Amino acid sequence: MKKILALTLSIVMLAASLVVFSACGAKANVKVFEAYELTAEEYAFAIDKENTALKEAANELLADLKESGELATIINSFFDGTATFVYENPISTAPTGAEKDNYLVVATNAYFPPFEYYEGNKLTGVDMKIASLLAEKLGKTLYIYDMEFDSVIESVDAGLADIGMAGMTVNEERLKKIDFTTPYYESAQVLIVREDDTVFADCKSADDIVAKLQAQDKTFKVGAQNGTTGYMYSAGNADFGYDGFTNLTTDGYTTGALAVRDLANGKINAVILDKQPAIMIAKSNNK
């Protein structure tokens, strides 16, 4: 009888501990402080400094799209979910040698909705739609080269890709290596936290958020995508003009979505990310 009671008690205690563990590690909803913009920036496409013909063609396309209103239509369709464009590369690996002349090779990081992302095994997004229009204008076949974000500029600079289209912010440091087209979108960095967050609960402005970040210590972890403005804003980068928050810890991720996943699972305290991707990734997490 004692053995039965002991076994029953053990089972109850194990079940209780599992419930507690599950509650601690449960995925939470997240919220975006979309009204409080921490930075102001512009997106453009990265092109090799010597490829003036491609820059002129891209700028001409962007000017036409802006004048006709089609650029706004494209952007809005991906923001509101009505876009239908998807693309699948016609070959499995990036073209090389003489074959490359027939292609427009676009370097991107396809985990940045709504600018570039996957629908199943096909690529889509604002930048990918514009890439298809640019390839059509040039009479070339589009090849989308998906890679880590912080490799995009290097691939353009090295000639592995013709153009970088990855929701990329224009700044003076990047202009030392590559050139940019005319900007096509204005963006900003914003903060994402768990819905049950209390640290930023009373924030009413971007200044309030900055003050709260400055008040944290090294145990406070901010996630951001490697190589992005959000990462440099949090970790600091003198070359890019960001002092950062040296008082706290900045964790780098290969994608913003992975950072938000760790936030939702309670592994980090906040995420800093571009505004529209932040909104879409948060919406996906909260489903």
C-alpha cells in the first residue's frame, strides 16, 4: 500500500513539475511598438560601383513605377496580403561564366517579409517583384540568390551577384563598397517585446523606449538580425554612426523571425527590427 501511495505521489509531483515547466517555456504573443520609431532610414538596391548601366536601368524602372503609381500598388499589395506574385528559379544553382550574361542575378536574404520571403518553395515579396520587372526590362532571366544578409554586399562587390535587393538601408559606410539606386521605401527600426512585458509597459514615445534600454544591465538581452541596422543600433557601430547600448547584451540572429521566436519563448527580452517585417513576423507568431 505504501509503495502504491508513494508511486501515486511521485506521478502527481512529476505531472505538476511538467505543468510548471511547460508554463515557463510556453510561447507567448508579442507586440510591436510600431508608433515609436527608433530610427529613420531609406531602402535602395545595392549595385557595383562600376556597373553604371545597371544602375541607370534600375533607376529608370523605379522612376517609372513611382510616376505610374505601380510602386505604391506593389508595396501595398504585399503589406495587405493581396499580392499574388511568386517566383521559382529556372536553374538550381547560380549561373557562372558566359551563362551569367543571360541572367540578372539578385542577392537577397529571403526571410524578411514583406520584402523577400518564401511561399512554400517559391520566392516572393516587394523586392522580388521589382527584381522580376527589372529582369524583364533588361531582357534577362531572373535568378534569385538567397544568402545570409551580411553576405549580400560582399557578393555584389565580388561580382557574384549583379544587384542586392534585401530591404537594405542606404548609409555612408556601405557606399564605400558599393553604389545604391535611388531609394524606393522609407523605413524605421522598432522594438518588439512579449505582450506580458512590464519593462516597457508605460512607454509613450521613442525617447521613453531608449531611456528604458539605457537603464538595463547585461542580463537584459536584445535580439537583432546580423548585419542589419537593428543589430548595429543595439550593439553599436561607430562606422555606421550608432553608439549602441553597451550596458545590455545584443544577440545576433541569422533572421529576424528566429529572434522573435526566442523572444516569444522567453529566451531574450526584446527584439529590434525593421518596422514592416516586425509587424508581419509578430502577426505570424501570434496566430
